[in-house]
Amino acid sequence: MTTRGTIFLEEAEILEHRAWPAEQYIVRVSAPEAALRSEPGSFAHIQCDPAVPLRRPLSIMRAERSSGWLEFLYKPVGAGLAKLARRTPGERLSVLAPIGRGFEPDPDRPRILAIGGGVGIPPIVFLAQELRARTEFELIVLMGSEVPFPFDLVTSAHEVGGSPASASHAIELLEQWGIPSRLASCAELAGCFGGFVTELADTWLRASSPQALARTQILACGPEPMLRAAAALAYAYDLPCQVAVEEYMACGVGGCAGCTLTVHGTNGAAMKRVCVDGPVFDARSIYTNPSAGDA
Ligand SMILES: Cc1cc2nc3c(=O)[nH]c(=O)nc-3n(C[C@H](O)[C@H](O)[C@H](O)COP(=O)(O)OP(=O)(O)OC[C@H]3O[C@@H](n4cnc5c(N)ncnc54)[C@H](O)[C@@H]3O)c2cc1C
Ligand code: FES
């Protein structure tokens, strides 16, 4: 799926900006060049406000190529994204995008378990958007959140093997796209599986036959403990697994080496830049022992 091409700098007009409960925001901007070339797992480096010098990296959640917009879901943790939250439709944001290597689903493993947690949900929504028309792939999406999901929810009409009847809800967008999905939360949210999203993933994997597992791969994005748990599932069930990781970023385009992490390959360990060599990596190359702190 990866097309490592040019990164565009666009003065993107804010088209819509919606606040959701628990300080979550979805912003849609006009950025036609980036929209044409974005892929699930790639991100944008955004100037939140003229008064904030450092850009902030946000995953692309949706790209509409025909109308030239990008959409992002974010949750402020500090000053930069808090200022972004105050920007209004009609204003412009400087957007550097698309950046990074996205998910590369293995066509030999057409059964995809996509797991998204918290602000790691956006690339999984984008993946669903891209794969909905790819009939060679069979996608199941599981999402976890400890605050109300920033989407309209509906009762799902699709089967997801192993999930209890209480896990009845899905985000409306994925239902409209015809993609089976379920939600998980430890915060007792209605219609959600009660527990971690990786526990829900485990129930689905346990309900899968050996033949089905031999056709399965995991793609995941979320907080580090969730990625480790996804990698541990991949080890336990002997599945390939790609993870989209986060790292503190300065330049965001490969120039400062401020975002490096250790990646293990056939030739030993090497330092890789998360912004341009990632953010998606083979889970085995960064979590050699997912239950230990080895990243
Ligand atoms: C590839 C990638 C994709 C991301 N996608 C999303 C997303 O879709 N939605 C979302 O809400 N968040 C996402 N994040 C995390 C988000 O970039 C940080 O939470 C954000 O930069 C914090 O900025 P702030 O102004 O709120 O906080 P501040 O604390 O003011 O940020 C201070 C500095 O630390 C950096 N920083 C702080 N936390 C992080 C972090 N977790 N990762 C990287 N840099 C950090 C900021 O870039 C900035 O330089 C992503 C991070 C990366 C690397
Ligand atoms: S942020 Fe500068 S190299 Fe990645």
C-alpha cells in the first residue's frame, strides 16, 4: 500500500471542526495534494497556531480524493493541540503531508484483524475506508477507548466471531461501509465489550479455526501497552503483525533524527526514524519480547 512520494506543504482551509465529549476533536481541512497521496498509517505535521512554532504530528483518519479533504481526530495533551482546538472553519492551517510509511497488508494473509485504541483509531478508520472496496481482503475492526467514542454509534448488523452479545455497537461509518466491527472499553460504555480491545481480539482469534488463522494478519495502532499486547497476541497465535508507533517529533520529515527507535532486522539492530522509516513497523522488529520493556 505504501507510495513513498513527495510531501506537500499546503495552506489548508478548515472546512469543519467538531468537538466531541472528553476533549476530543475531529477537524476536516482542504488539502488536495495530500488527499491524493495519503495512505492508512501516514500522517500530517500540522502547525496548530502561528504562535506555536513546533508542528504536531496527527494521523490521517480519512482522505477524500475527489473533493480534496483530509480529516483528523485528536485529543490535546498540551499547548499545541489545545490551540488547534480553538481554530475555526474558514481559517487556514499549514499542513505538511502525507508523511511516512503506512500499513502494507500482506495479500497472502487476506483476513485482517485491525485494532485501534484511543488516538490510534484514526489510521484504522482510514484502513477501513481504503479496504472496503478491496474484495480480496476480509477486514474485522476492533476499537478500544476509555472515553466515549468520538463517533455516532449504531447497533451492528454484522457478525464478529467470539464477541459477547453485550458488545453490540459499532461506529456508524464502518457499518455504512459494510465492515464488521466492535468496540471495547473498561469504562463501562454501553454496547461495548467490557475489557481491553486486545482481550476482545483474543476472543475473536480463539473463535477462529486453524485454517482461518493461517490466513490472518494483525494491523494495530494505539498506545504502547496496547501495541505490546497486540504483538503478544501475534506471537501467541503465530501471526504477522504491523504496528503504527508514536514518537516525539521535531522536524517530522527525516532531518533531525529526533524520533529514532531501535529496530531489529536480519542484520542486527539499527536506529530508524519513526517519521519517515515508519510510523508503521513489523511488530517483531521492535518488540522482540512484547511482555518485557524491550522497545
Ligand atoms: C505519527 C504520529 C501520529 C499521531 N497521531 C495522532 C492522532 O491521530 N491524534 C492524536 O490526538 N494524537 C496523535 N499523535 C500524538 C500527538 O502528536 C501528540 O499527542 C501531540 O503532538 C501532543 O501535542 P500537544 O500540543 O497536545 O502537547 P505538548 O505537550 O504541548 O507537546 C509538546 C511536544 O511534545 C511532542 N509530543 C507530546 N506528546 C507526544 C506524543 N505522544 N507523540 C509525539 N510527540 C509528542 C509534541 O509534538 C511537541 O513537540 C500522533 C503522534 C505521532 C508521532
Ligand atoms: S522528527 Fe526529525 S527525523 Fe523524525
